[in-house]
Amino acid sequence: MQVSIETTSGLERRLTVNLPAEVVDKEVDKRLQQAAKTVRINGFRKGKVPLKVVRQRYGAGVRQEVLGEVMSRSFYEAVQQEQVKPAGQPSIEAKQTEPGENLEYVATFEVYPEVELADLAELSVERPVAEVTDKDVDNMIDVLRKQQSGWKDTKRKAQKGDRVTIDFVGKKDGEEFEGGKAEDHQLVLGSGQMIPGFEDGILGMKPGEEKDIEVTFPEDYQAEELRGAEVTFTIKVKSSEKPELPELDEEFFKAYGVEEGGEEKFREEVRNNMERELKNAAQNKVKTQVMDQLFEKHQVELPAALVAGEVQTLRGQMVQQFGGQIKPEDAARMLPDTMFEEQAKRRVVLGLVVGEIVKQNELQVDASRVKAKVEELASTYQQPEEVVEYYFSNRELLSGVESVVLEDQVVDFVLDKAKVEEVKSSYDDVIKPQQQG
């Protein structure tokens, strides 16, 4: 096998491969001889079809099949010989495929870029430090009670948090407009469900009251004809209900999986969950800072094939989120590449940089951390032992955990080199979702 390789541009390579004619011709003859023993052709008994007839009937198809297999196999042998690492599938163009002639083809492909790691000591990270206080636990229990709250009729003036049932009619320049009218509409005041000013206008109203309020539609409202429009809504409150929080009793505790131990055990469970969430949130904030800075400090030429692959992955994830509302054949049209390109490029850069850190520093997955991560994931289930067993019996699931653990090990490695400042914080501040840049 003769191989030559040239750089066409950037990461693109052109590989020319020349193989002796016999490599293809012998395999074609072998398959045709095998076929002659089994094929059925009118006028001949099974196994008695002359090779010449089999070649006339099936020769071209068998040759194409063999050519495809030989080119694919020899391509990967050639790149190993030349010590290049293809990124994505090659584009193969056959140059010479005639019987009796040497096989020659050209494969065009991209290679993985060389990644030169930045000085990790230049990274600067803030590590939030917080603890779960008794007040934090009280606040969380209040949230849980509100989630389980019921509603009780009230005749008092409507307050924020009350649920009202209303009829309303909206008019613009004295005329009703589309979508501006409803009957028996339920609305929790303060939920932000309606346009600004609408819910505020109902505060203080009692069941049976009716009044007009003046509001202005936002400039970015979805209905173009109503953007920035000043309108009048006539609103009638038909009923009003105030939230009724459940008591901290056995029934309430059971709703959250605490069967015995009363309030003390319930508070302990709440605190344990909050501490787990706090730990994960703090780690994620640190990890995000590390990944942001690794991305910023590495200028890497990206193989288009890898970016395209990530775009496909991200698009597939979004299609799944829509729960079958988007048909696979419509996905590329409804969710074009441009929606995902920036995120895809970031993921490719970070994948290459993280991979290079692993390679240069010979990092290996820590089995004890994998076990601990699986146990942590399983701890939120009622039968954690079964979940742990399931993870360790499912190679694909376990591989996903190993990838996460290895990435966490890379973060720890970077933190050992970087400047890390501990910043005193609160539970709420650490848990709060990070602002997207």
C-alpha cells in the first residue's frame, strides 16, 4: 500500500492511497465463487452456474461492495501508518477502480488540532462558602407548605397571593380587541401571569365588585397591534380565595416521605436535602468559573466535523425536550444550525482542552469517586441499593457517571494550580441560578 498525505488548509488533509489490483480482484473472485455455489439462475441447476455467468450477473455489484470495504479498511490503516487522527468521517473519492488496475482513491478529512495548554496558575476562581442555618430550614419548610396549600373563600379585600375568579373585557379606543375578554378566569395575584398593572388593579377589590383599570401593553408584546397600546379593562371579581397552609402534622410529613419521627425527623430530612443541594450548587458554581476561563484562555482551531456533530447532539436534545412536537424530518428546518453553533463550538473547545489536560497529566478515573457519585445519585430514591446495583450493571449509565467524575477530577486538578479565593456567602445566594453571560 502506497500512501501520501498533504495539508490542503488548516486542519484539512488529503490522503492518496494506492493498492495493488490483486487486493480487490482476489476478494471479488472469492465472493463470486462462493456465490456460484448458492445462486439460482434460470437454465442452471443450483451450484452448477458457470463463474462467467455469475460474474456477468453479479460482478459489478460485488466489486462495488468490495471496493467500499477495502477503501474503508485501508483508510484507517493508512492514517495509523501516517500517525494522524481524523476528526469525523472522511470524504472518499475513487480515482482508479477498474479490474486489473491498481486501486487508487483520495480521502479528504480534518484532523484534531494541537492544543497548547495555557498556564493554569493564571486562572482565578471564587469558591462560595455557606452553611444551612435554622432560618434557611424554616424558609424551606414555608416553601413546602405553600406548595401543598389549599384555598379558602374570603370576603376581605384581595391581597397579593390570593386567587381570584374574574370576568374581564378589554377595550382599545372604545372597541373590544381579540383575546381581551374572558369569563371565570382564575388568577393568583402577584403571579405575573397578566400584563403589568392588571393584577395590581385587582388588589383591594372584594367579591362582587367591578371597576375599570387603565393599563399599557408592553412594547415587546406578542400581538403586534397591541404593542405599547393604552387599553381599558372592565374587571368583575366573582370570588376570592386566600391560601390556606397545611399544618405541620403526620399527614404533611408523609407527603414528603417521612413516615415516622415527626417534625424533628422531617426537619432533619429537609436539612440533609438542602445541604446536598448546597454542596452541588457550590461545586457547580466553581466548575462553571473553571470552564469559562479554560474556554476564554484557549484559542483552538476547530474541526468543522466536530462542531457539526455537537450541533446535531444539541438539536436532538431540544427535539426531545419538545416531547415529539417536532418531527425528526422537520428538525433541521425548525431548529437551524445557527441556533446551536456558539454552544457547540464552546463544547468542542472545552472537550479538546479537558482531553489534553487528562492526556498530559495522565489522569485516570477514580473508581472510589465513581462509587460515591453513584451512591449520591441513588440516595434520592426509596430503594438506593437497587439503584446502585442497576448503575453498575449498565455499562452505558456507568460510563456517563465516569465521564462526569473525570471532568470533576480535571476541575480539581485545575483548582490545585489556580488562584482560589473563598467567599463567605448564604444558602440562597449559592443556590440561586447563575446569570447567563
